[in-house]
Amino acid sequence: MKSCGDRQPRAEILSIGTELLLGQILDTNSQYLTRALAGIGVDCLWHTTVGDNKSRIEDCLRIALERADVILTTGGLGPTADDLTRECLAEFFSVPLLFDQSVATAIAERFAQRQIAMPESNRKQALCPHGACLIPNSCGTAPGIIWKVETELLEQASISQAQGPRYLITFPGVPTEMIAMWQESAKEFLVDTFGRAAIWSCDLKHYGISESALAEMYAQLLGLSNPTVAPLAGGGECRLRVTAKAESIDEAKTIASPVIDQIRKKSGYLCYGCDDDTLEAVVGALLTNKSLTLAVAESCTGGLVSKRLTDIPGSSLYIKLNVVTYADLAKEKILGVSPDILVNCGTVSSDCAQAMAYGIAKLAGSDIGLSITGIAGPGGGSASKPVGLVYVALFAEHFQRVQELCLPPDLPRCEIRQRTANAALNMVRLCLLDDSGVATNG
Amino acid sequence: MKSCGDRQPRAEILSIGTELLLGQILDTNSQYLTRALAGIGVDCLWHTTVGDNKSRIEDCLRIALERADVILTTGGLGPTADDLTRECLAEFFSVPLLFDQSVATAIAERFAQRQIAMPESNRKQALCPHGACLIPNSCGTAPGIIWKVETELLEQASISQAQGPRYLITFPGVPTEMIAMWQESAKEFLVDTFGRAAIWSCDLKHYGISESALAEMYAQLLGLSNPTVAPLAGGGECRLRVTAKAESIDEAKTIASPVIDQIRKKSGYLCYGCDDDTLEAVVGALLTNKSLTLAVAESCTGGLVSKRLTDIPGSSLYIKLNVVTYADLAKEKILGVSPDILVNCGTVSSDCAQAMAYGIAKLAGSDIGLSITGIAGPGGGSASKPVGLVYVALFAEHFQRVQELCLPPDLPRCEIRQRTANAALNMVRLCLLDDSGVATNG
């Protein structure tokens, strides 16, 4: 990869649009472009969002030009008065906006195809700052701009020239138009300018260990420079991200791969998958591979585990029947939990959970029965059985387990339910990974 | 609203985290916070994203402090070495980080509740820059920081003091933790500092009408200037947002109120609630008020309706039993659907849905039985029964209904399931609103 002065090129994404600052639109463009830049080895170090205000746009442009080599803007290319990107660029570098007749004709044709007369305001979209190039928009009327800004213009605008020319690319704010323009013009331009390189990363998803414990376990790896290794947490789960840089994606994967193997080996059952893997998908794949079936009896999770298991296409192959038994009578009548247990131990108890797991497996005729009973709150807790107390149990012919969870009682109900579901799905996973466990059918 | 110097307070959101710059995480926090700021009348004029790099974080902090009065940061409060927010703030203003024993104790207790020893690295989360305050995190270990930075500190850091003190608030990057912290501490602090919000809005949530039909129905109101009325759509539902501006929230409500009343009256049953109301919460409130119980038998939604109904605290009062019967045998054995129906009409049929609704009501002994059977895809469709074909049925003593849904087969599985669940919950709502319908118990 070619360098910029004495270092790798640095990019900034500048999103322009008051609607973003009002929160009316979620900015997905920055995520797309930042990933796309990583894919060709350009480090994106900043995202900035600014509204449709000329002086603030120009201030942000100055900051971006001072610190970045490549600036990608999105938004502000439309035909209306609050679309200011073109004007701001021309004003900033004190160059005229030139009218491009061939682009105007192309825009008019697009309207003609839809049998609509082109509004006069759209002519503005054929304007281009002197020295820049318009790039086509295959999905809309607004062309983009690619501009290699040479050092003379930078000097004139009082921008430091030490790092060499800057590369400005403007995209429309509509995601489909932006994506098409990246794929059809901008990507190639940047690859031609800087050469190809690649950043590749992989998230190793862990369950059953805290972020800080994971960081301690892998303290030595956290100091690596290529690949880098970083812990991330959220929702009672945590991940180790391994990121490698190289001339190509394949080479980056090769650099990352020994570290990934090392982590997978050391983490063992703590690591359940990578990237978009979910506990329910991993459980589903294991059930499918082993030709086993699962049935679930839930109380406090109220159908969440069932919902997550059946989020996976094809789950009807291994899920035949799940039940949500809130009421004691339902636990007794449907699952056959003995009244003794309900009276003496209570519904939120290890005994009740085990009886539910056994009961659902028998009722459904499934290889594995999973059960959950607990108090998701905010009401229903007591001193001896507080909110957050949950029992998860699993019954299979050769594998039985029960686990008590004491989740923080001040967690929101949804979080208690989600974490409980994670623990339950993980219990099924561990059961399926246990070689001494359930026999494989078929 | 109090002003900042000679104008309204201006805010900037600074998102900190390399994962955002790699595009591995979509930044939804900025949208939440920018909306939340608008809700209390603070203009957010910039969003900036920067990675876990000390010098770049401090550079961004300087830019933000120069142009904004209020700076909200997200991310970088975790226990690991790449969590730099606290250190950067302290370094930037050259103040020491002080250890807060009571906060450390609270963090340790959170670990103790989960029966895990607190890793040493989490002690770092009890550090607070001298002069700032820690604010509690009800959903996680990382406390936030609220800091009124007085002009002496600004001077020392060579930041312009003309606009008066700055207000720095740090949030964790995990969305649930950030949202809880905003609602429990930060919002009140900003309202106390700058006075009450002057923008108030209310979303009137509709079901059973398209966005364009709603826009036509209320064409006259869409031209209003205060309050404004705007239609919004998403996920098969749509909303009318009524937004009023005034000197105070109460005044804004007074301005909006006649228009809201007018819409509610004209929309009738089409409008099921406002703002955070959900179909499941509305159904829950109606069931509670009428002392009625509900039981659900799901097939293609796989527990989603049950999960949504039991998201509502206190739902165990009206939900006793739900079942997910994927397999034919489960439909027959548990719900008593006759083999005739399964063979002659198929499981995805009006007859089967009705038999399931009747069966679950009888099995659970509930006042209302609700059932869903259909094809969520992506597999399982045929020419006569394509993906997206769903039947929803309801059985109550004096009210029976069945509805065929033909959802677009190219919708993702999750979307087909979500829309089906909406239709099913709405059917229960209409049943409960029907005066000729189910008798009120108790």
C-alpha cells in the first residue's frame, strides 16, 4: 500500500444533514463506508456529523482536511436549498461551480424515463467545483464528486500541505445511492490511488466469563500490534476481537489465524462462536448435526427462549413443542410437576426446575428437556427469593443439570429475561458438546 | 430555557470506540441521545466518533469544548486498558483521578451478587476526575461522570471561556446502560441546568392503516405549523407525530392537546396508543381491567407472541399457559386439533387455526384463546401455500374470529414473525374493545 507522506492514509467520514442531528434518521452510511474503507486498508479514524449549516459545514471540513488525507462526505447533494455540500466545497477552496451540460442531460433523461418533467431545481445537481470530477449516480439524480485537492489549493485555504494532496469524495445521503456510488466509482479510485490493502477482523464470542477476566486471561495477547486483540462486552456476553492488516484479505486472515486458533484452544467451551453466531444458532446446528430434538418449558422468560430458538430457519426440525407455564396449575397439569414440590419447595426452586425439564421432555417425547423458572421482576420478589433468582434445568437421558442464577435485582426485566435465556441456551450447548452426554441419534 | 452566554446551549456527542470506526457496531447511541437532547430543548449540532487512542480522543475533546457547551461522551468506561475516557478527561484538565471507595464497594457487590470475584481491573471504574461526580449505572458496573467544568479549568486547558462553563457527561457504550443513565441521572441534570424543555411531542400509534392512507386521512393537519403533524412508518405499523413548541412543556402540551384529541376521536380503534405504548401493553391493560385471561398457541411465530405478552410486568396475572406447537403431533395431542383437519386442510389453514384457538382456551381454562399458524420462511412455502401465508384465530365464548394474512414472501423471517405477532395482538385488542364481545369477569 502506498503511504501518505510517511504513513498510511487516514480517512474521515463527514455526514451532512440536520435530520441526523434530530435523530430522525439512524446513520447507517458511516458504518457502511467505514467498513468499506477498512476492506481496502484505509484507516478511518473519525466520523463527524454536522447539520445543513454553511459555516458549520465549512468548519468541519477544515478540521477534517487538517487531520485526514481522505474525506468522504454523505448528504447535502439534493436539489433543495438546504443541500449545501457542493456550494460549501467550492466556497471553501474559492473555486467556481461549473455547469456540466452532459450531466444535466443525464438527469433530465432520468426524469423523462419516469415521465416526469425535471424540476428546475435539479439543474443545480449538474454543478461541479472547478478542478473536481462528477461521478455518476446509478440509483438517483444526484451525482457525486471526486476531487484530488492539490497542495496549491490547500495553501490558498490555509490548510497544512505537509502530508500532500487530499482526496475528497462526496456521496448522496440515500443509502442505496451511496452504496452504488462506492461500488461503481469511489472504491476503484481509492484503490488506484493508494493500492490495495486489507483489514480483516473476527469476533470470538464467549459465554461464562466476564470482560475483565477475559482480558486478564489474554493479557499477553492484548499487547500485539498485528493482529490486535481487544475485549468487548455487552448484554452479559463478551467477545475478543482479533484484527489483522495486510496487503490482501487472505493475507490478513493468515496473519490472524494462529492467534484465533490459540484463543479457541485456550478458551475451549467458553468460546461458542464468532461474528454473527448466536447461542440459538449454535444450539440449532448442534441439534441438527446430532439429530436430536429439544423441548422447552419456560416460566419467567415467557417464551423468549422458544422465540430465540425458532428465530433460526429450519428450527421446526428439532423443536416440536415448547410451553410457557406461568401458572402453578399449568406446571402441575401439563408438565406433571408434583403438588408436593410446588407446595414445599415453591415454583422458583431447583426441584421445580428439574421436574419441569423432565416433564417437558416426556410430554414432547424429545431427547432434551430444558426448563426455566424464576423471578424476572420488577414485582414478585421476596427476601428469600429476590427478583433475579432463576433456576435453569436440563434433562436428557444421560445428562442432567440444574443451575441457580442470582442476577442483579435492579436489572430491567428485559435484561433479566435475556441473560436467563443466554444461560439456558448455553446449558443446552454444553450438554450437546459433552461427549459423555446425550447419545447422537440417526 | 436558560441561555449559554447570548444563545441557546449547544451540544456535541462524542462516541469513543475503535469498534465504531471498524464498522463492527452500528452507533445507535448517538441517535438516542440526539433525540433525547431535542426532547429537552438542547440543540445537538455535532456528532463525532473517534477510536480508543488517547491523543486523538484529547484532540476531539478540545474541538468539542471549543464549539459546544454540553459534551456527551459514550464508550471507553470499561475496565480494560483500551478504555480511556476517564484518563483522557483527567489528563486533559490536569486533575488527578480520585478513587471512590463507595463506588468500588458497589461494583464489588454487583459481582458478589453474581457469585463472581471482582477482577482487579474493575477497580479502575471507581476512579473519578477531581471536581467531577460519578453517576450510578443501574444496568452495569461502569459508573458515568457528570462534570461542570468551571472557567478556571478551561483557562488552564487553553479553552475559550467566553461562553461560560462546559458540561461534560460520560456514558458507557452499552446501549441499555447508556439509556438507563440518561433517564436516571443525566436528563434531570441538564433540565436543572438549562431549564425545562420547550419541545414536546406525542406519537399516536396506529394499526391497520397504511402511512399514505393515514396521510390522506389527515391531509389538512399536515400543513399545521404549531403543533406540526407528521406521519411516520415502519414495521407494518404507523404513527402520527404531533410536535408542539412553547416556553414550557406544559404550554407545549396545551398547544398539542386539541389536535391529539381530534386525531384520537377520528381514528377510533385504528389508534391503539401513544409513544411507548405497545400492542402487548395495551392488551395487558385491557385484560387486567376486565379480569380476563388469555392463552396462546403459536406455530410459526415460535413463542414471539408469548414473549411479547410476558415482556409486560405483571403479565402472570392474565397469562397462565402458552404453547408453541410446531409439530402436527403436538397440535393434535396437546391442543386436540382433529387429524381430519390436519390431513384435509393442512396445518396452515383457517380450520386448523380455529381448532388451535379453541383447543388452547380449553386446555388453559382461559377466557380467550389465540392461535397462529403459518409459514415464516425462508423455506417451507409452496405454490398454494407460499411463505408469508398466515392464519390468526381467536376463540372466546361470545367472539370468534379468524384472519388470513398474505405477507410479502420476500420479507425476512423475523419481519414476517413480527408482523404476524402484531396482527394477533391487535385481534385480541379488538376483541377486548368489542362491547358485544367477551364478558367482563370479577
